[in-house]
Amino acid sequence: MKNTSSNSLPAGGTLLLLAFLTTAFAACRTAEIPVTDTLTNEATSYPVKGRQGFQIGQVLSFGEYRTSKVQRGWTKSYAIPFVVKFSGAREKLAFQQYGPGGRVADVALVSRFRETEFAPLKEYFSLSVKNKNYFAGGIELSGSKESWEFIVHNVDGGGNSFKNNTVGYVRSKVDQLQIDIVGIRELEGASPLLTMMDVYGYEFRMDGKTIGAVSTVNNGKVWLKNTLHPELKLVLASVSSGLMLRNSVREEAEQLSMNR
């Protein structure tokens, strides 16, 4: 008689198994994202403090960079144009980013957009992709006319096809200088089959060249190319802090299930 039983997992079970194995891998060792030779040889890497633990009064620091206490949900109004336009988003973060030389940036970030905000969001950033998992924000440099905005779509990953790539950019509102943000779906020493469904960090590229990166694995880590202008470093530090502070879709689901 032909054996009709099967040991194969359904598609959903396979994805869950891959997620479990990846999490187990990251927990069993100090997981690191791969970085380019440029960052290895020409950038400073900063271990991050303050990412784990309570969110109330949370402060992130790495090297000479640190945030103020992070405000979740915002307790005051913000004049950053982008933030005012999309203040109805369900997740809101705000903080000041401090850097060397007394430099300061005001940072406000939003995600979990309302259904009615997707069309204006895509128009604002000239987006053509059909995605609803966006993370965006505004950065105002203190004592300067310079201001920046950024957006990342498919910020949590959720697929390995070309259409599901995690990409975005941060751009200057003054001269339109643009830095691309690309999701990193690899961990050193891990099979790509185990890591391709999630994003573990982000790479910053300008004119096709890597100038920085941030790891969102465990405590986190930031790389900034040494030759960057101090203000540009502050901008990348601000975006890096935001990406490390945000709640992923998975974390949000876990919190909701715990509160039921």
C-alpha cells in the first residue's frame, strides 16, 4: 500500500520553524551583521547601551552619541512639518540626539499609519511600492537651517523577493542630498535560509558607497565612516537611534497577546 502520510510542514509551519531557528541562533551567540570592508577599515563601530530594559525614561548611547529620554506617544507638540502631517500614526517616538561638539538634533518618528494616511504618505515621499509597513520621521539640526526626512518601507522584512526588499532613504530638505537605506538580512555564520525572512540591521549608502550601518540585533551596534561631516554623522546617528528604538510588528503582536 502506498504511504500517503507526509512529514513535510505546511508553509506557515515552515516559516515559524525558520523564525524559531534564527532566534535560537541569535540567542546562543553574539549575533553580528556582516559589514563591508569599507566599514571594517574606515569606520568606527560603537556598541550601544540602553536598548534593553524598561522603555520608561529610556536613553540610548553609543560612543560620543546619546539620546535624551525617549518620549513614546509624545507629550508635547512638534513643529517638524512631516510629523505634523502624520501625527495620527499609532506609534510615535521623539527625542533629542546629542553628538560631539555640542551638536543637537530634534528627532520625531512615526509608524503604524492609519489607513487614510497611506495615500498622502506615498505622495509625500514619491513612493510607488504597495506596502503598509512604513517607518518614517523628521530630523531638525539645532542652530542650522538643515533639516532631514527619512522613510523605510517593509521595515521588518517579511519576505525575500525583490518586491519585499527593505529599502528607504534619508534626504536633506535643503539640497535634496539623499542617502539610501538598505535592510540587511544576514547574520555572520548563519545560513541565508535561516535569516532571509527578517531584517537584522540597515546599511546607509551615498552615491552607491557604504558610509554607515546599524545593527538592531540584541544590544545593537552602529558604524559611522570616519571621514563623514560631523552633521551628517549626527543625522545617521539619529536615524540609527530611531531604528533601534522602534517596536517591530512581531514585538507589537507579542505585547498585544500578553495584554489579552
